Amino acid sequence: MSEAVLEAVGLTQEVSSPEGTLTILNQVTFVIGAGETVAVVGASGAGKSTLLGLLAGLDVPTHGEVRVVGQSLSALDEDGRAALRANRVGFVFQSFHLVPALTALENVMLPLELLGRPAPRAAATEALARVGLAERTGHYPRQLSGGEQQRVALARAFVTRPQVLFADEPTGNLDAATGLRVMELLLALNREAGTTLVLVTHDRMLAARCGRILELAGGRLVADTRTAVV
Amino acid sequence: MAVTPPPPTPASAVSGAAAHAAGSAWRVLRFAMRHLWRDWRAGELAVLAGALVLAVAALTAVGFFTSRVSRAVDQQAAELLAADLRVESARPLAAQWSTEALRHRLTIASITTFPTAVFHGEDNALVTLRAVSAGYPLRGTLRIAAVPFGPAQSTQRLPSPGTVWVESRVLARFGMNVGDLLSVGASELRVAAVLDYRPDQGAAFADLAPTVLLGQTDLAATRLLQNGSRATYAQLYAGTPSAVAEFRSWLEREKGDAVRVVALGESSEQLKGSLDRAQRFLLLSALATLLLCAVAVAMAARRYAARHLDLAALMKCMGASQRFVLATGLWQLALIALAGAALGVLLGFGAQAALAWLLRDLFSGPLPPPAASAAGLGLVTALAMLLGFALPPLLQLRAVPVLRVLRHDVGVPGMGFYVAPLCAVASLGGLLWWLLRDLLLVATVFGGLGALVAVLWMAGLGLVRVAALARRGTGGAWRYGLANVGRRGAGSVVQVVAFGLGLTVLLLLAVVRNDLLREWRASLPADAPNHFLINIAPEEVAPLQAFLRAGGVTVEALSPWVRARLVAVNNRPVSALKLPSDRGRAFAEREQNLSWSATLPRDNTLVAGHWWPALPAPGAPAQVSLASEFATALGLFVGDQLVFDVAGERLTARVANVRQVQWDSFRPNFFVVLSPGALEGAAGTYMTSVHLAPAQRRLLAPLVHRFPGVSVFDVEALLVQVRQLIDRASQAVQGVFLFTLGAGVMVLAAAVQSTRDERRFESAILRTLGASRAVVIRGIVTEFVVLGLLSGVLASTAAAVAGAFAAHQWFHLAYSFDPLLWSVGLGGGAGLVGVAGWLATRGVVNTSPLTTLRH
């Protein structure tokens, strides 16, 4: 396997509830190499989104450890984890998370501006052109269809050239045909950039387009399958 | 897209990346500026910025304007010296002073004054002779008339050689006319005009002998000025403020004890009292605007922060540190404050020009330019408003959990229920203290506000409960509206508080303000006294009263008084006291008019201590009552021991109380009033004030002829000026009220907006489920009308209480409750809030449910 980009070691997540302690993830361990496309599948409540949050450093596990490019997230505080994400991680969300007060172009410029990258406008314009929205740069999210909004989100995710891209149900809010087109685009961009993709989905068809499938059930990793996709 | 893999980042660069993410101040500032502009463009900042600009504009307009008025009042005070600076001495003044004054580019005039007798035939009268040099007066103008007590006009001239100008009283005394000859020492001088007014004649009736004014060149020929004459030599200087100040400091070093620098006198107490009250009205309107804007800013910032929770989480997800998020928020606040202050100050400047135009007739010349410090007030206001009301919700953005990007139900950890109120109280309290400098007043305002918020809050909670019960029995739209009130719970309570506060302030200004202004106008009726009669000997009291009554003039009670000088305070001579102000020095230097009274005089209210018993025990020590201006200027308190010199006799009295005097009543009032019996045996005289209709002014000449010792002072001009001030100030208050109205609209908009997002979603769901637009609109209007009704009735009560408090404590006016207030409050509350709610949320039902639900 190529160089390890993401490592999960004995990841366990527990939460308190009126009924007692609830284990959402239980001793999950795996390694993801550079450039891999990995789908995390499972039924609702299997712990998919929780796993994604822990891998991206959005939350901290109760037990276990996550390493991103060899850097242990447990050793970093919240700002340290944010800094790691800044340069290496991109996100695509089910509900797009576009900022309503910003135009499509400004939404794509946002991560570049946060990083203080030079000429964010040019890079963002190019990214939008790549996802086929060169004519819609001045439109606000409310003026775009769901598919278009998710394409803006894709441009925003790839514009910083992240090493790892986390996608949480990226087609969950789209109809089947639009979802398919968005997925095609996501995979194409991913191939071009050589990004490591971790995709959470409950859609087996989409998962099958990834090189590897991790299956969760009841918070446990029950299967780790490599597909025929290269 | 050129998506190439990023350059490998060494592990050590992670900390560098963190520093990068935190960013340099410049990078944060640029980011903050960009996003602020984008928020502005998207309409996210409209209410926040609008409320801020309004608050700054209202306060700076009043600040700029009052600074101009107080400068004008200072100028008028300078007129009382007829100069910017005046020195007096019992000996002729050194020539080097004129040389030095000229070197400072000051203009100079001189006056020689002494008492003497003048003759007309065999008859004589005691007068004050004033020989003035060319240029007199350096400030203000003289007024002369053609006939005694006739209409007067301003003049730039002085008596030409061989002539004098004399006061009406002298002519009436001798039965002379203009053109007759008057014997002044060895000279026979022709009376060329009646001297009606000179700027330095004093407002405190200090010069009782009438003036004969002549040119200095005629003085020698009178041969009246001999060695040993009781003359006062005065030199007058005028110039730019800095030149005058420089010359004054030189003079203070050089002059020695024999020469006295005359402190700036006070302008007339009557005009000052009215100006003070006018400024209080303006300040009240501005403060009301400020309070409303604070409510609007707080609500708008709450919504702004709520709408930015997702952005903050997203920024963190993309790598922004907490510091970066916080710094961005702080920069944005600072930028909003700067822009709001700049725009508000500009608006305020324009508004003060309009106020000055309204009051243009009150001042003899153009008003001086406003003080730049009012612009500083604008910036401080903006900062205080944002720090107090907008900072707490924005600070919460820093603590937004990044996990919110995946799970929208993840909320923001609370910052402690006391933080937001503490910030609000600290900033508003600081600002009010800075503006009012009255701790008790600030505490009262806060106590009142706190009580009002508590009552509104509890009433809101009650409404939510009742609404939850009542909705079971009513029809469709009503049920939906009431259900909304009950279901929104805390949101409804917050809206009741906001609407209640907004309506209270609006009612206070819309209804109570009119009542107060009416009371103010009524305090100066058409028959207010316009002439003061001074120096009435005890044996003249009854004949004078009879004379006036025979002429159809109503005479009120006469007040006794003597001239006295304060010589010691708590066994320390007055000259050894460290007095903080010119006013204190003026009080200490000049003779005081002392009166005595068994009862608290009309137009006076006690502010400290107790009034003495009407019948003091025989042999009880003397007590004294002081006007608050006198006590403050001299730093005196109840219990202090004062010693007065009354015609060479020492009189010791203890301060029993301090009074607030309504000087603009135009009735005799005194800074110092003694307990009965204290001045027994002192050779006192009486004074009174009367109203003379134009036709009754013909009584003045025979009055002066029959009672030659009585001095008559005509205050008609001042009375007109005060009346004009009241009328114009009322208009100015209406002008400032426009700002308050604007602020009220802002509060309504902010309160309505606070539940807009929630309402939009509900409306979409309801319409999707088959409810018609009409049902949804009726439901929304019902909800707002119910909230408005409750807020309106509570606001009416609060406005009535606040109005009564302001009337008694602040304006010293009577106030009667107006039942109309409750009808206006109830109707206005339901109508205004209902319409505002409908206007602001009609967009909610005009958006297609699909669009709403999709976003």
C-alpha cells in the first residue's frame, strides 16, 4: 500500500444518554493510503458521520487515535487540528453548507482567503469554470439549483488542493440523476488532483465506484472490501 | 482546473500553518472587511448599522447643538463685562498694561465710574457717572431711546462731546426731557438720549443708582474727579480667546493685589434656567433614542450572530482558529463602530444645523461653531453600544463547535446568563454617567429600566401560558396566531420585552413629551411679571401697593432683602477658599442679596436638608437656605457655617437646606434666604415683580417721580426671549423626536426580524399542507396584535410613571396623568406592532414554499 495518509487506531466514541453510556463507534481500526478512494457505508445510526468527524478532527474520540499524514490528532488542540485541516483537508457536505450571503465565487474564495493565498479570485474563477459554473459566479446560493450548489461546494473543496477530501453523503440531497452527475464530477476532480477521498454514503451504487469500501454496523467495522475500481 | 497535488508539508510546518491560519492582523482585517462588505450587501447588517447610526446621530446632534448654545451663552456672559476681560482698580491703571494689551493685539477701552449728585435747577439726584473711552462697549451694544421708558434701539455711537445719555429714571425724577441741560459738576451737559441698556449693567440689580454716561473727554471739565474721589477705574480688553488667555496670565502675574480681574459673570438666571430645561428636553429625547437603539442593536446582533453560527463552524472546519474567528468578529465590530460613528456624526452635524436654524432668533448673532468633542461622543456612543449589546452574542461565535458542520443540532455553549446583561449595564451605565454626571439619575434610570424589563418579562411568560390555554377554543387563524405565541415561548417573551420597551419610550416622547411641554409653557403665563421694583423702603410698601393697585396692577407679596457679603465659611475667610470655578469666585467677590422668609418660597423645592419651623424658638441660632447654584459653586453643604458682613455687622448662620429655584418664574428669588429674625434690625428694603400691560407702562414715570428711591427694572425683553426659547425648544425637541421615531421603527424591525427565519419555515410547511396565504397572514397578524396589545398596555403604564418621574425630578414641572395615554398605548401597540409584523413578514408568505424548504 502507498504511504499512509489516514490511520484510525482503536477508535471508540461514547456518549452519555439518559439510558446510560451509548457506544457509537467501537474499536475501529484501519489505514488509508495516499490517493485511495474509500467509501464508508452502513445503515442509519451505524456511526458513519461520527467516524468522518473523528477522522477530520472535528471531534475527539473517547478512546483510540487518529493520525493524519503521521500527525496524531490527539496531540493537537482544537486550533492545532484546525491548522492541520487548513492545508490538507477539504470537505463536501450533504447540505452543501454554502454561505447564503456570499455569491458562488465568494463561497469558493472563502477557504483561499482564510489561508491568505494570493489571487483568490482567479483561482476560484478557474475552479468554478472546472465544475461548469463559469456563467454563475455572481449568483447567490438561493439562485442556484441543488445540483449547482453542490458543484460550487465541490469547487470550494478542491480549490485549496487538499491531500484528503471528506465527503458526507454528497448526493444525499439530490435526485438520482443529478446525484450521479455530481458523483462523476467528484471522482473526476479527485483523480485529477490525486486526492485521498473518504466518502460517507448509504448508497451502495455510489460506494461501488470507490476503490475500497469500509462497512460499519452497530459502531463496528464489519467489512473492509477492495473493489475492482482502480 | 489545474489541480496539482500540494507541495509536501513538513511536520514542523504545522505550527507555522497554525500561525498562518491565525494570520497577521492585516490579513484578519482584510478578511473582516471583505466579509463585512458582503454581509452589508446581502442586507445582514441593515438593522444593526441603522440603529447604530441613529443613536450616534441623535446624540451628536444634541451634543453639537448644546455645545454651540453653551458657547453662545458664554459669549452673552462676556457681554455682561462689555469685554472679554476686565480689570478694575481704585487707582488709575498703569500705562504699561495698555502697551502690553496692544502687543497681544487686543482692543482696549476704559471706564471711570464714581457716584455723584447731578442737578436740574434746584433739584438733585444721586447717580453713577460713567465716563467711557472710544470703543466702549467692546462686547454687546448700547441701546438708547428718544423718550423716557420709550422704545429703544441699538447704537454703535457714544455721547458726543458736551452731551450725556441718562437713564429714564433720572429724567422722570427731574421731569426733564431729551434736549434739556443737566448740571454735572462744573459742566452743563445736554441730555442727548435716554440710556436704555448697557451690556455691563448687571443682571443681579447690583447698581441701584441710575447711570449718566458721558465721553471721557468731558470728564475733566466737570472737575468732579479729585484726589480721594471714590472712583473705580476699569480697563476692558477684547480679542481672540488665545490672545485674551495669554494676556490674562501676564496680567495675573503683574497686577498686584490692588487690581481685580473681574470674573465672567453669569448670564441672567431666568434665561439660564430655561436654557437648562431646554437642553434637558433635548437630552431626554436623545437618551430615549439611545435606549431604543440599544434594544435594536442587541436584537439585531443576536440575530446576526445566530445567522453566523454556521459560517463560524464552516470557517473552523476550513482551518480557521478560534482566535481568527474572534479577531474577525472584533474587527468587524470595530469597523461597524467606525463607519456607524462617521455616518452618525455627519447626520448629527446636519441635524444640529437644522436645530440651530430653528432657534436662530434666540441669539443676537450667528451661533458659534460646534465643539469637535461632540464627534468624539459619537465614536464613544458607537463603541459603547456595540461593546455592550453586540459583543456578547458575537463572542459566542468563537465557541461554536466545529462539529456543527456535520450535526446541525450541535448548539453553542452558553456564556453564563449574567455576561450579556453585565456588558449591557456596564456600557449603557458608563455612557449615561458620561452624559449626565448624576449618579442618582443613572441609578434611577437603571432601576426603572430593570423593573420594566422584569415586569415585561413576567407578563410575556404569563401571555405564553395563557395563549397555550386559550388557543383551544378559538377559530382557525386566531388559533394559529395564539398557538404561535404559546409555542415560540422564549422568543415571544423576548418580543414582548422589546416591543414593550420600544412602545414605552415612544409613548413617553409622543404623549408625555407634549404634556411636559404644555406644562412648561403654562409655567410662564401671559401675565408673567415683566418689571422688577427694587429698593422699596419699608415705609413705602403700603403707598406703593396702593399706587399700583389704583393703576390696575396686581401686586404679589413683597420680599425683604439686604445687601451683604459672604466673608467666611466654617471659620475660614472666603479669600482663603479654593474655589473651582469662575462662578464660585464671582459669588465670593460680589455682594449678595439676602432675603428672609418663614416659609419655603414659591418656585423653590428643597433638594437637601429641611426647612425651618415657621415660628422659630426665641433665641434660636440663625439658619440659612442656599440656592443649589450658589451651594455648588462655593462647595457648600448642609451644616456648614457661613459668616456674612451686613452693613458692617457680622451675621453667623448655619446652612439648613439647599433649594432648587425655578429662576424662569420671573418672580423675586434669592440665592441666600435666612430664617426669620436673623436679620432683625438690619436696614433692609423690599422688592417685588409686577406685570405691566403695554398701556400700564405709562405708570412708570409718575411712579419713579413719586417714589424716587425705588429702582425699576424692565425684564420684558428677557421675558420675550424666554418665551421664544420655550417655543423654539419645543420645535427642536420635535426635531430630535424624529430620530426617536426612527429608532422605534428599528426596534420593531429588529424584534419582528428576530423570529423571521422560523416563521418563514413554518409558513412554508403550512402552505405545503394546504393552508391558504390568507390564513397564514391572519395568523401572523394575530400573533403580532396579541403581542402588541400586551406590550402596549404595559408600556402605557410605564410611560406614565416615567413621565411623572421626569416631570418632578428632572424638569420640576407639575404632571397630571392623561387617560388618553392608555388608549394610545393599547391601540398604537396593537396597530403598530400588527402592521410592522405584517409588513416585515409578508415576504415570508410571498416566497414559494418550495424555495423556502429547499434552502
